[in-house]
Amino acid sequence: MKNLISSRISWIAILALFTGFSLQAQSSDAPATTEFGTGGSAPLTVYSDNIAVKLRLESQLFQKDTYVVIDYTQPTVMDMHRALYRSMRYGEGETTLKVRAENLSLEIPVNQIIDAGPGHPSFALMNQLTAEFEEQNERIDITAKVGWGLLKHFSLKLDFDNNELVLTPSSERTEEDIFAEYEMILKGLVRVDDRVWIPVQDDVYQSVYMLFDTGSYHTRIDKDFANLRGFPLGDVPNLRFVEGDKSQPISEMAALMPNGVERAPKMELPEGVELPEVVPIEERMRNEPVLITGLSLLSGYTLEINPEEGILALTRIKNSNFREEDKVFYSAVGARDSEQFDAYLDTYPEDRHVREAVFWRYGLGIEENETVEVQLATLDRGLNVTRESDQFRYINNFIGFSNAVGAEADLKIAVGEKALGYVAVSKNPAHRQQVQIFLGDLYFDQENIDKAYENYFAAAFNGDPRWEPINRYKLATVYEAMGKYQRAYSSYSRSLRDFDDLPSEMASGSLEALTRLREHLDPDDPLLVEAENNRMYVPKQLDLGEVLPIVTAQTLEGEEQALDHFKGKVVLIDVWATWCGPCIAGLPKLREVAEKFAGTDFEVLSVSADDSVEDVTDFLEDEELPWNHWHIGPGGEVHKEWNIRGYPTYMLIDRDGKLLARGHGLTDEMISLIEQNLKQI
């Protein structure tokens, strides 16, 4: 066996690419409720790595059938896919989203729903599961993910025998209630930092802990712990749940993956073995479980977990979920051995872990400087078990991975060119554009200007219009390298016209280039005038303590009004829109602030970004907001002058118009600043 490779690659990051999330619910005839509703039961769907429930999301103005994934270790109440988040509409005074199934009822506060957009882990997971399971889900999207913020209020039952998920308010499911329903009840569960830890028995170290998680197929074991036990490949025997003289198997129920877990608390080492300085037990429990549950283990039981009561109830429904395929794959993971991964892939070419094994093998290939040909052959193993419609997304993952770990440029180019061969099956036309820009960057760095130009130019005709300013910037860099200074100047200039879609470093680069290239243009060249006009699209940087730019806008009555109309007042500005869920959710607090400081030198100015002034006036017929209102529309000069990038945006200015605070939430600190400034004379 090869020695463990000391890697610059984060293997936990590889695991994260294949770690899912999960959902939970529970029924009871009792009328008990929580702030999130009464719970109930619903049929559960088990994906390869996740649990989901088909639910209906309802408001007074909107409804959608969707699959919802629940992750027991996700700290938030609900993450919602950006496409749905931006489509949601709520009625007058409505502050909660209703989550319904035939026998389930939940209420999610609107202000606790997270906008999961690009870059958010939940966004990537929901896209992946929607694409991968669209036929199983009858083309119903997966657009939401529920986490600990909601689940901690309920006792969660997972009945894998009957494919049912049940949520019951915690107070209604005590130890006495469930004792007769299960073979074993484990006590002594511990909550630390909103995570639940389960006591586990080991032959050598006695009591250790397992983190309860529902977002992975793999049941994981700390590789250091496995090494200390003398089983470096993770196959530690006789780990078990114990209640008195009763026990239920863990390591015999499911193979254990030696990865991504640190040492656990309360580990009593055998004679002669020493570990680093012992830290307080609670500190160790925050970061150092020995085990983490996965569906490979959990699905062997019907179980119920009640974090408020500190109870996990279990009934064994399978003799074992242990798979030889899992063991062989996990052995390769434990050894970090290319040959073992190759043996697994040769022996089980269509197993459930093949695509994940390809990531591991590819990562090791980067470390070991495998040839491009070997690496591409490895990718083909994963493509062979991937549905045609999902092949581009699968190989596109390797572009990001190769970039993140600093793979050689020749390999990254080869993967990018291979991805272009599959982009035709992608449902997103912007994918071709993104790969071509990626390739253009690689060729540009290699000073292969012709190939860089070829890819940037092709990208200009593909995909998302929001990428157009980026394309203009990229083409400008090529034109400049070619000595085509007029074209370069024009492209740099025009990239600034869509500043909101241009990364800040590119905007700065364009401004610097316009100054640098002026000497190459005739003083009377009309491009210079165009460039000066385009500079106006670049919003100003606003710093605390500076005077907020004085802008002019229209009141709802159609009158022109400038910001200096409020000079001498402490003003809280709320840039909002009637279609914006967080904006509406923040109105009650904004109303409280207005009432609290009524009769003082304090004013509220709500600035609407709605498409039309009628949208605002219609809204105000039903919602009383008795303060100053402007309408500026969804874009324009005010957005640029005030650098508005999202809604709501709150800005607090003092009597002289100086910016005291800015943010997307009305915080207690902001309210305190209002009070402090009103006291100043």
C-alpha cells in the first residue's frame, strides 16, 4: 500500500461535491403546534445521498409544488433556490410561507428564508438533484432545503420501511410516548452549536460520539481514530449503539468511510498512546466527532430523534446494509491509492460510487503528475455512468476543480476542450460561453493570443447577455495584446456600460486601460467622448462618514424632490420594491422605528425600485406606510450614485447628509445610531 499522500488538495472539498442534504416530518393526532406549525407526515423520497419530501409552498398570491430537501446540520430554517425566491409573492400583511402536504402543515417566516443563489452550496445541490432526478420526480423541481433552524423544534421520525417522514412538536414526543414503539431508546444525546451528538460504544475507547446528519450516503469515521484502533482503512469492528444490555450494530450495518472527521471527545487512550494537549470537552465536541451518520446506516433502522428530549429511538429493519462495493471504495479512500481506485473502477464500473471515485482518482492524478491521456481516460469512466443530459454538468465540475487545485494548464485546456464536446446537451446556453471564456483565459496566459481571441470571440455569440460586459473586457485585453488599440479602447469603454454585471476588478481594469491607451488615439477620436460617457455608468464608492450624493427623484405625486430637502434631519433611507420578500418582511420593524421616533428630527424615506409608480400606490392602498416616498424605477441614476446592488438597502444619514450606516437589514446598531444622533444638538 502506498503511503498517504501529503496533498495540497482538500479531500474534504472532494467529499463535499458528493455530500447531499435531507428532509424530515412527523405526525400526531395531538393539536400541538410550534412557531413553525403543527408538522405532520409525508411520503419521503430517498435519492442517492439525500432525503426529500414533495410539498406545496403557498402564499396568498403564489403556490408551487416542489421537492424539499432537509439537512439536519444546516443551521438555517429554509434555503430557497434563487429562481423561486425571486418569483415568490406575498399578500397584504403576510409574513409566513405555508408549507403543505396532505397530512403536513408548516409555517416558515418570510424573513428566515435564505436566497440561495449562485455560489451558495444549496443552489448547486438543488440544481444537481433537479437535473439528476427529473424523471423520478416527474419533472418537478427541487427548489428548497430545510435545516436545523426548523427541525430543532420537532421530533423527527424516518420510517424507511414505509417511506414516511414524520414531524411532531418536540414537547409532544417524550421518552414515555415512544418507549413502546422502538426496540431501543438512546439517552444522553448532546446539543453543541446546534448539532446533535449521539453516544456510541467502542471496544477500546468506550464512549465516543457520532454526529447526526442526513445529508450523505456515506457513514464516515475519523481516519485518525481508525488508525489508532489499528484499522487505517476505516473498517473498525463492533462499533454499536448501546442501551443497558441492548445493542444495535453500526460497523456491521454499514461500511465506514475513513474521511472528513476528526477525533471525538471522551476518548480514553490505551497505555503508551499520547495525543496533543487535551482541550475542554465542549470545545472538542464542536469539531471532533468520531463518526457521522449517513443513509447507508440510517436506512437500516426505523428511527426517531428528539433533540429537545435528548433521545434517539431505533428499531432495526434490515440485517445489514453492508456492501462489498462500499468497502472496496472506502479502502481506496483510506489508502489514497491510485491503483486501488483503478481496481475499484475496473471491478465495479457501474457502481453508485463510480463518479465520486473518478474525482478521487483524478485528484490523485494531479498530485502524481499523471499524463493528460490518463486523466481524460479517468473522466471517461465517470461519463460512462452519467446520463447524456447530465454529462456536461458532470465534466464541467472538473473544470472548476482543476482550477481550484492549480492543475497544469495543459490538463485544464484538455478538460475544457472535452467539455465543449458535451455542451450541446446542456440546458443552459451560457455554459458554452463560460467554458469558452475559461479556455480563452488559459490560452491568453500561455500567450497564445490567436487561440484566446478565437474563444473570446466565439463566446460573444453564445449564452447569457449578462456576460456580455465580461466578454467585451476579455476581447479588449486580446485587442490590446494584438496592438489593435482602437478596438481595445472601444471594448474597454463599452464594458463599463453594463457595470452592474462587470466584476469590480474588471471595472477597475477597464478604467486603468482607458487612461493607458489614450496616447494611442487621435485627440479628436470620437471614441474618447464615448468613453467619457461610459465612465458615468460606474457607480461611486460610498464610505461611511462621507456625504451621501445628493440625488433628485420623484415623489409618488410626481413632484421633483432632492435629498437636501431633508437637510437638518436624521434620515433612514429604505430602497425597496413591492415584489421583494425581504423588503416586505422588514416593513413591521421599519414601522416600529418610525413610530418610536415620531415627533423628532427623524424621517423615513422609502425609495421604490418598482417598474411603475402605480405598483407602489396600489400597495399603499392596503399597507399604511405614513412617511416619505420616492419612486426611481428598477435602474438609473440614483442606483448608480448610491451604488444600489440589492433590495432592501438601508442607509442612515445624519443632519448634514453624512452616511452613518448601510446594509440590507435594519439592525439594532442602526436604530441605536438614530437615537444617538437625535440626542446630539
